[in-house]
Amino acid sequence: MNSSNAPIGIFDSGIGGLTVLHAVQALLPHENFIYLGDTARLPYGTKSKDTVCQYAFRVTEFLSTQHIKLLVVACNTATAAALPELKAKYPQIPIIGVIEAGARAGAEKTQTKSVAILATEGTVRGMAYQNALELLDKNIKVTALPSPLFVTLAEVGWTSGKLVEDIIKEYLKPIISSIETEKIDTIILGCTHFPVLKKSIENVLGKDIHLVDSAELIAEEVSSVLEDAKLKNLNTSQGHVSYFVTDSPERFVAIGKIFTNRTLDENDVTLIDI
Ligand code: DGL
């Protein structure tokens, strides 16, 4: 049975989900967390739906053995590929994906009814954002650009500076030209790795384009699901995070700083084989 003292599970293919963890922790500081980065299988974004589903099942199976009270799939690719399947297989765990919140925020922000999505190939191919936006507002025009290179930039910690901005400018050329022709005013950062590049993307595109990062909305959703289920941790002390990775804990600690703005303690990171 779920208990309010149990941890919240959060997983991503790598370190990108730390942007979501960070936002949830800021809103719910008394909660305990288990974060799993499936670093051995990263990137998910270039893999097929079936493969990503298998990965998501393995990770969720492990997290369920840790008696989590709620799961956040902090990976857009895994949300796009596996969210309904995970919900069906683990009905006892409330499961929150990251796409609906991002789509909602995008739909609310756009004035021109023209939204672009930057995401992995898998997320774009899976049409999850396109479908979610269509459900919210049929009149919204959606332009999607697969941007796997941004995952690599984030994973190696290249997030700012002239070279990074030059790469972004070249890479986003198709979107930059569509901004004029399609009157795009809102771009959804549809990958949990991308918020660390937000400032650099903003420097390239200018402040008139809204860049949507859904982490805070996801945190609010977690809070309200816990509230409704009466599962909020009532302790008043600062919660704890345990980190699990499937490869290279040292790299996770080194790059994780960029995503959380704080030092990760190597003793809190455990290598697992799942
Ligand atoms: N974090 C993943 C996402 O949000 C991208 C990284 C990957 O390709 O595994 O889609």
C-alpha cells in the first residue's frame, strides 16, 4: 500500500530529468525522491517505440521494488512511447508524464496559434505533442523539429557560449525561417534535456518567442495528485534524494551539477544493473 513517507520515483534516460526533479523538489521540499537515470541506454530518442517501452518497463519495475508512491516519467521520449502502457501495467502507482503539461502551457501561451516543438526524433515521430495540442485547440498549427544534437550538447555540459549559440543558430535554421512564414510565437522545449539550453536558445531567437519549459507545471501536477490521494509527506525536515544510474556514476555527478546548480554527492549515486 502507498504511504505518505514513501519516495516519489522520477526517471529519465539520463540527466535531463534532473530539471524536473529540481522543480518538484523546489515545490515539495519535504518529499523524498528516487531518481533513476538510465544512462546505459541513453539516448532513448533515436530508438523505436517498442525498445523505449521495454526500457521504461525495466526502469519502472525497479522503481516499483523501491515502493514509490508516485512515478514521474521525466522523459518526453518515454512519455510519448510508453505512458499508456505503463499506466496499464502499474495501475497501483499514479504515473505522470511530461507531455500533457508542456502542450497545455504551449496552447495557453500562443497568441498566433502557431507553436513549434523541439524534441527527440522519437517524440516527434510519436506525435504525442501534436495530438495533445490538437485535443486542446484544433486551430493550433504545429511545426516539429527533431533536435537530437541538443541532447548531446546537454549531456556533455555544453550549454552556453558563442560556439553553442552558433550551433543552435545553424541547427534551428528550419524553425528560424518558419517563425516568419508560420508566425510561430511559442516553442515548446519538448525534451527534459533542453531547459539547460534555454538561455542560449533565447539569445539566438530573441525574447519575443516564448520558450515553454514544463518542469514547474509538472511539479504542480505532482503536488495536486499527492494532495488528492492524501499522500503528501507530512514531515517537516528536508527530504532526501537517492540517485540510481545504469552506467557511469562519475559522469552523472559531474554533469548533474549543470542541471541542478548544486553538487551531487557521489555517495548518493548507486550503479545498478537492470
Ligand atoms: N530526456 C529525453 C527526453 O526528454 C531525451 C534524451 C534521450 O534521447 O534519451 O526526450
